[in-house]
Amino acid sequence: MRVLVTGGAGYIGSTVARRLVDVGHEVIVLDNLSQGHRAAVPEPATFVEADLRARDRVARLLADHRPAAIMHFASHTLVGESMEAPLRYLDDNVRCGLNLMRAAVETGVERFILSSTANLFGLPERIPIDEDVTVDPGSPYGESKFILERMLHWLDERHGLRFAALRYFNAAGAAGPDQGEDHDPETHLIPLVLEVALGQRDQIVIFGDDYDTPDGTCVRDYVHVLDLAQAHILALDALGEGSRVYNLGNGDGYSVREVIETARRVTGHPIPAEVGDPRPGDPATLIAASDKIHRELGWTPQHGALEDIIGSAWEWHRRHPHGYAAA
């Protein structure tokens, strides 16, 4: 089918766009390149540089291309930044989603995949986090995604727009040696650790080491970006049988120290680390359950080992120490 991928020049969006092309879909990538990279857009996808905040432009684009499905990745995504600038997240993320959904309904789009977030569960009542855990967003970023989920619920109810919302914590790894993670500024643990191995920063800071975890450092869920791409494609195919919501988890969480130690083995570099103050509000452990999507769609992470995740990321960063800038 013809699939519009918003944010398809970004880290996760470009990986999903490439997989869509690989399995035979016709792909249109929409991105304003504020965070994405033109070099990340796969061939032979059609690329359109546009901003979802421009309502009329979005409406014309969908009217011209008539996609059968939309995968929506374009978003501000930094939890900490959203706490500092809540109105930016609640305005831009929701307004862009609304513009896209309105155009989708007007042009008869049948399927909509939302790349959501497990930050919908700020301080969850149980771990691992399944779909029945009470939604209580941990930030304006999480709130903005939940608003989009509720909007999609009502568009399904009133207009028959079938949707899937996929919630996950940390995308990680690289899709290949020439397609990987390139953010400015970088805030994710694995690429920051690898920047130390590359000599681009002196050390990595561990935010607290007295949490109630086996080694005292925070435990987080890392899902390989290729596994996330597969989940999105499976969900797209399943929408013929109705809307759905899934949490995506790797099955195991890894502590900050485990990430650093594994990176030392993979890269062969010492990677100095220093313990700093804990960050306010950081839960000790965050792991998502994926039993439902496994049961209903057969999704199981194929690249769940931390060595595989960091190894693929290292190959990308080693070959592209300055990201897509030299591409």
C-alpha cells in the first residue's frame, strides 16, 4: 500500500521507512528536517520537505498523494525538555497530530500508526508495564502522546480511522552500518557512551548509584530499532482486523553500569565513568511488557541482547563519527 511516514528522516522513522520499502510498500516521507537528515531517507521513497504545523500544506499533500496509511513519528520527544517547555510540547505535538488526523479523515486514509511512548506511565504501579497499568503521563511529552491516542480513539469511533498506538521507552542500536542514530543534542545513554569511546567526550556521568536495583544504577528497557520497525509493520498489517494499543518491551532491562561495561567490551575502550547526583523523578526501573503484541501478532524481539544492540550502534558510530553530516 501507499504509506506516508512523518518524521521519516529521523532515527526511528527512517528505519521503518526502509523496512516498508523492503517489504514492497510505496513510501512517502514527510519531514521538516529540523531533527531528521535527508541522507537517512531510503531510496526509492518519495521525500517531501514540509512542516505539519502548516495545516493547508498538510491537507494538500494528503489530497495529492492519497496514502492508504500513515505512520506518525514526527514529534518533539525529549522528556526533560518538555518539563522545561511544556507549552511547546503540548502545542506543537498536539497541533501537528491534529492537522495530520484532520487531513487523514478528509482524504479517506484507512489506517494510522502512532509512534507513542511508555512515558504515558510516569511512575507505574507495577513492573513490567502492561497495557492495563493506569495511564498517568510522566511529562508534558507523555501527555501530548496520550492526547493523540485519545483523539485517534474518537476518530475510529466516529470516522472509522483504524489506528495502532505503539508505546515504548528507549529505541537503540542501528539498522545497519550506514543507518543509525544522529541527534543534536544527543541525550540517549548508548550513543553518549559511544561518544566517549570515540574520544568525543571525556567521560560518561552516571546519575546516581544508590537505587533499589542489583548494582544501584537505574534499569531501563532498550529495544533495537529494527525490532521496533518490525512491530510497526506487523501492527499496520493487523489494522484490517481493528484498532489496537500495544506496549513494546525487550523482555529484559539493563542498568546504566551494564550498558557501560558492555560498551567497554564491544569497543575495546576504557570509557571512564563518574557518578553524579541522581536526577529528580528518575524511577529505579522502567521495563515495558510485550505479552499482548506477542500473543496477538507474534512479535518477539530478534535483537534483544545488549551486545547486539551496542555492537550495531558502535559499527554505525565508528563509521560515521559525525553522523550524517559527512554523508
